[in-house]
Amino acid sequence: MKVILLADVRKVGKKDEVIEVSDGYANNYLLKNKLAVPFTKRSNEVLNRELDKKKSEEEKKIAECNAIKKELENKIFSFKVKTGSEDKVFGKVSTKQIAAELKDKGYNIDKKCITLEHDLDTLGIHEVLISLHKEVSFKIRVKLSK
């Protein structure tokens, strides 16, 4: 029997996948627990409409991320830090501080999207990776000064 999965089923398939399973398994487990619907012409049309909708939403999100990328890519964000002897920085600048600075500038970027390749604990300009989407990532420059 052909069915369309409504949720991920372990060792069977992923959501929105069309699979062929035995009649007993489909009727007694998948359909009974509302994990799948029978594959019909109508259910296939609904599936295609949902997949098209998801695809267009994904493209819209990627376009928004690319717009943010263009705005931020060439900017330098400055941080004033306290230093000791020989210009050693007390502590370091964290992703939380960078996210707060971006929020002050009007960009709502979560700190989990910001990746530091190394600790920001020396004066100067450092590059920081920001991944807004699995297809959109870019680097910004962070400047640490006295």
C-alpha cells in the first residue's frame, strides 16, 4: 500500500515522503496512529501544494537573510575594552556581546548564529562568522580598542 507520511517514522521514512509498505503495517500502525494517510490523487495534490508553499517560504527567508548579509558584510563593529599592561585585554568579547551590539544597531541576530573562530581577547580587528541560514553565512569585522 502506498502512503504519505505525516511525521518522521523511525526506520521507515521522513515527513512528506511517499512510501510503499505492507497493507497490515499501514492499516494497523501508520493510519491508526495518524502517522500517514493513504496515497490518493487528492492527497498527492495536497502534498504538492504544501511542498510548494514550504519552498516559497524558504526562498523568501533566504532572500531576507541575503538582504541582511549585504547590509552587514562590510561594516566594522567597535568594542571598547579594558586593558592591562602590554595592552592585554581583561576577559574577552563573547557572542552574547556581539549579538547585543547587533541588536542595538537594529539587527535581531541570535547569539547561536554567531561563531567565533578564536577568542576575541586581543586588540585589533577580528573576523566573526555569522550563519543566518544553512545557505547564507558571512563574516563581519569586530574591532577591539582601548
